[in-house]
Amino acid sequence: MGNIPLAALLYDRGVIFAGVMAFIFSDLVVLPVLRINAEYYGWKMALYIMGLLLSCLVITSLLMHYGFQLLDLLPDSSGGKAITNRSFFKLNYGLVLHIPFIVSSAVLGWLWWRQQAGNDHHHSDAEASLTVRILQALSVLAAIWLAGGLVVKAIGLYSG
């Protein structure tokens, strides 16, 4: 869900339409999808699928760009309000709707953690593969990175 606003920002900064479309479609050629395909089909077929998706992604993006350009349907990136001039944080109904979601997510996370703690005698960390442990470590690092960004943003909002 985060790639659409980022794609709009890229287009606002001058990236051509084909590049923006390729960026949006690039969710199909990420490492987790490659790993899932490798688990089901084997690495040779997974790499073949990734190559096929990547080449189709590039060709389709270029065809869309030049097709829209031929029909004069390309969106104008210079017109209207720039995406960087928007206000991203407001006290409005969105904040009120996000609070119950955050609380319910925290409760569900706590219940999941408690259920996992009760099932420790069934699984041990020694059984987890190296790939699973690496992905878990990366998840923890991503959560720490996100929390650090929120803290830095909160400090910036209150100090300036």
C-alpha cells in the first residue's frame, strides 16, 4: 500500500510514467515472492518466473507509457498541487479511526504473543531454519527502524 504514494512522489519529481508503472508493478519481483515460488517450484523455476515477470513488467510499462503518449492521455505531473506541499498529519476523523485500529492490533498482538509463549514446549528455536531466523531478525530490525522514525518525527513535531 505504501508504493502508490511513493510512486506519486516519484512522478511529481520527474520520473517518467513508464518508470512509475514499473515501480508499482515491482511488487511481483521481490525476494519474499521469489522465496515462496522457490519453495513450491524449486529455485530454477522460481528464477525463470521472476525473469518472466520482470521482463513483462518492463515491456508492459513501456507499452502503457507510449500508448498513453500516443493517445495524449499521459497525466500532467506539473499541474495541480504538488504532493510535497500537502499536509500529511492532521487532527481529523482519520486519526480517530486509527486509534481503535491501533488498540485492537495491540490487543491481538498481545494475545498472539501469549498464545506463542504457552506453546513453547512444542517448538524450539533450534528447529527454525536459518532463513526463518534471518527473516525474523530482519522483521525485528524493521520494527525498531519504524519505531525510531516515529520517535524522531514526534520530537520534530513537538520541538518545531
